[in-house]
Amino acid sequence: MKKFYLVLKILLILAVLIVLAYLVTHGDSEVILEKPWFGE
């Protein structure tokens, strides 16, 4: 089971890095915060 959690952690870190890279390259955090999946 430990290997499974390790894979999950790696995927989570990758997802965070992708989101951060997207935020940095687009630089429009305000627009992203206004998206529906963040709630209104």
C-alpha cells in the first residue's frame, strides 16, 4: 500500500507544479479565482 500512496503523492506534486506554472505563465490569478469551480 505504501507504494500506492507514494504514487499519489508524486501525482499531487506534479499537479501542483503544473498549476503553478500555468499561473506564472499567464499571470492572471484574479481571472482564475473568478472561475466557477472556486465558488462565488
